Amino acid sequence: MNKAMFSFAIAAIAIVAIFLFDRKVPKETAMTMQQKLAFIPGDLDYSRTRTSVDKKYIISISSLIDPVPLNQIHQWELTIKTQQGDLVDAASVSITGGMPMHKHGLPTAPRMTQDLGQGRYLIEGMKFSMAGWWEIIIEVAQGFDKDKATFNLILR
Ligand SMILES: [Cu+2]
């Protein structure tokens, strides 16, 4: 093999290598913006009863309209118990949330409007303005004792 042929062979290998490398790149590119916005982690917990972060409460939530409606103001009900199973009355409850992948909050400002007794509370003003993954964060306070739980909701 003379020098010219050798150089040509090296150049050909280099071109093939660059071509193969190039072809791989599109497969490895990050998600498109649209895929990102629609992304839902595979391991989400959809339980409607959850233990709060610091394990002070067991909180259950349910929409009074089932399935949860899109673009309609509706009510939810909560039940709050202690870890020992005692019903928690006269607590303060606040509701926040939003869409983690869209970095926006709830479109309304839902509020707990009635302590129904027996550990139950009414939440009014819930609304979800688009399909996808929503978080509902319930914070419960009794005096200085505060704790919260996050619930996941998928709307289609
Ligand atoms: Cu959104």
C-alpha cells in the first residue's frame, strides 16, 4: 500500500466514523419542549390517602365530581386523621398546587370553607385548566403544628 492509498483509507475511515457518530446524535437529543410539557413520571403515586411529610397526619382527598372535571369550578372534601387514627377537627387547611412540568400554579385560589366535623373539611374553588399532571398540596395546621401532603392527579 503506497502512502497516497494509506491516506485515502484513513480519510475514508474518518468520514465513515463521523457519519456514524452524526447519525447517533439526533437519537440522544433532549426531549422537545412539547414532550417535556406532556411528561409524566412513571413512578407517581396516585393515592388519594397519604401520610403527611412529617407523619403528623393521614390526609384523604376526594373530588365531589368524579371523574375530576376539566375547566369547571368544583368542590373537594378532605378527611384528616392523626397517625393514631383520631379524627382531626378545627384545623386550618390551605390548598396550593399546580403543574410541575409547566411551572404554574392552580388557576384559582381554592379555600377550605367548612369544617364539616368528624375530621372532614369542604374545599371550594378547585379548578384544573388543562390536561396533564397536576399536584395538589394540602397543608394542615393546628396552632404551630403544621404538616403537608402532596397528591398527584392526571387529567386527560
Ligand atoms: Cu399547565
